[in-house]
Amino acid sequence: MSIFEVIAKRRSCRRFTPEPVDKNDLYVMVQAARLAPQAANIQPVRYTIVHQQRFLEPMFSCTKWAGYLKDYTPPVGYRPTGYIVVLLDDSLKGKFSDADVGAAVENMLLVATEKGLGTCWLGAVDRDKIRKMLGIPEGLTIHSVVAVGHPAPDQYPVWEEKDSDSIKYYLDENGKVRVPKRRMGEVLIPITPDLSDFE
């Protein structure tokens, strides 16, 4: 796949198979994150890999899923089999730390997609519970969590051109998640009024 094909294939996956994630794939995801551009090259982002069976359900209990969809939390048998906890070193945090995290996490998501894995980047997590469970030391802020697994093939979301004012993802009549994306004419701000080249 080309880089653009990987980008176009990536989705927020909320249904997985029970197949374990190879811990080496999680390690490669962190390697890719480590190579992301970082403001002033300060590199404040840190990571904890979670793949051990005993932690999977406790980690899952710390997460909330699919805010636009009622009752769309992954059921038993469709849950992630790995997690990467994204942390910020408090001594290095700055005004661009969120941008640093964004660049790093996107690298992780794309590498996972290339490997055939599904991911969901989660911000609605119980940080206190995760800190206690995993022994995250003070001085590190839990920013977010990336859930990882093998995507359930019949449940993988699809994206579509937005044809209404709503950007909310939704379930279609077949129970498939549809993700509206703003059209090029909406996101590309022209320097002339002519958008015909991009329709």
C-alpha cells in the first residue's frame, strides 16, 4: 500500500477479533511514534505498552467508547487485545505538547493500519484507575490511550463524503458505522473563488 492508501484505510475501529496482538507490533508502533516530528525536538511523549492478558479487561473497564453512538461499547468477544498508554513527561510539557502527541499517535495508527491492525484513539479514560493499575509514576500525565486489535472484518467502519451538516458518525441500516468526512471544497480554503479543480 502507498502511504495515501494506508491513510485512506485507517478508521477508528470499535470491534475486534479475540486474536492476541503481537507485542512486537505494539513495540513497532511506539518506534514509529518516537520518530514523529516534535516541537523544538523536546520529545515529551512517553508510552506504556499493555498486552498481558491479566490487564486487558481491567484496562477495558477504564475506557468509554463511541460518544455519538448509544450503547456501542465493544461487547465481550469484540474487545481490544492490546493498548498503548500515551503519557507526557511533566518536566518537558509545553504549549505544543498536544501537537507532539497528535503527530506521534498518528504515526502509531498508520503503522498499525499497514500491519492490518485496528486502532481507536481514546481520550475518555479513567486516568486515576489506569495510573494505579499500571503503576504509572508521578511526573507523567496520562494523555490518552490507543486501543489495538485485529479488526472484526464485518464491523470495520467506512468513510463517506459528508452530504449534510452533521459530522456525527452513525450506524447505517446494516449496522455498519459510517464516518462523514468534510468535502475538499469545505476544507480547502481557496485564494481565488474558483474551486472547480477540486470538485
